[in-house]
Amino acid sequence: MARHGGRGWYGKTVGAALGVTALAVGASMWTAQADTVGAPSPRASASASPGKPVEPVAVTIVHASDKGAQGVNITIDDGPDPAWTPQVLDVLREYGVKATFCMVGTQAQAHPDLVKKVVAAGHRLCDHTVSHDTAMDTKSQAYQSRQILDAERMITEASGGVRPMYYRAPGGAFTPYSRKLAASRGMRPLGWNVDSKDFERPGTDAIVATVERERSNGPTLLFHDAGGDRSQTVAALRRILPWLKDQGCSFGFPEH
């Protein structure tokens, strides 16, 4: 899985906030779970189903679609963003497609209205860490725990109680520890098969061509709704979604 270069734009905008997060995290019930990986999962403080325990899931990185061999999973990373997430939601609604939104904790915290809109439209949530640090696989387990569990809390609170179902490491920076921790919290580690390269803004035609060329690599496609101007992504999705339908694909979610 390709990395998008260093810490990326989130490292510049929210890096200073991590110190505050680290100071507060000791009192967080969510982060306390880092010491109990492998133990029975406790109840979350906020849940889509209040009173139900968190059920552990498989630690393996999932790529498969719940729609089977012809299934396609549309995944949208790095938001929510007030300029581009609504436009992505409009395109998905136009073509009747449900997607998985991999949200950065600070973005979710800043835009809870958008998180709620994503959920209300029938899409799924994915934990994409607090600050999108693509080098987090080189950091301590305590750091990885803060990134994953604080983001889980931020997203859940922003959504009004709906917990993320997946965990996607920034740039694919998974570790055995981070996968096990996420899985213990009911978040299936989520990979991708086709990187549309939209993050680089190569032009709409190039994004479409990449997806058409690499579609045979597997069902999970990667796009972005934040990190800069995403007009090319929006335009590309308007061409890619009907093309996928014409190929006989069914849109689903990653297996959980």
C-alpha cells in the first residue's frame, strides 16, 4: 500500500494539538484499553447500540467486499471536510452508492454535523487516527494507542454514538499491535486494492484511467474528500461510479 509522503498536511495543521491529547489521554477510558489488548472487550462509553458490549473482530487486514466476487467497496479518506464531503455525498446519493468514510479524529471533532450526515445517509465509519501520521508504525505502542483510541472516541462522539466499524492506518502504516488493538475494539483493519492517486491531484482523466486500469487488483477502491482541493475526485467519481455499474459491479462494504 502506497504512502502519501511523510506526515502529510495533517502533521502540519494538528501536530501541536497532539501534546494536549497526550496529556489528557491518561484519564481516558478508551485509551486505557491499550493495556488490555487480548482481554475481553469492555463496553464503550458511546455506542450505536447503548448497553451492548464491543465485540472483537478479526485482526487480518480486510479487502474483500460483502457483495462477493462482483462487489466493490468505495472508501473515502481523510475527512470530513466542509467543502468536499458534501459534494462527495451528493455524488454517492445520485448513483445510489454507499461508501466507507475513513475519518481523521480532529476533522470529525471539528465537523460533527458532517459526521452525522454521513451516518444518516447510510454510509459506514472508519477510524483513520487522530492526526494521519503515516510514520506511526515507527512509533511506540503508547503513541499508536492514543492515535487509534482517541480517534475512535472523537468519531463516536461526533456521530452521536455510532462507532467506527473499521480502522485504516494512514498510508497503510499498520503494525501487529495496532491491528490487534483496533480489532479488540470491534474495528476491522481495512486495506485497499486500488489507489486512485487522487491525493496527488493528477487530473480527472488520470484518476479515472488509474481506476479502470487497476480495477482487477481487487474490490476496495481508495479516494479522498479532504487534504486540499478535491474537485478532481468529485468529477472522477461521477464517471467511475456509472462505469463500475456498467461492468456489472455491486457496491457494498468491506467484510467485517
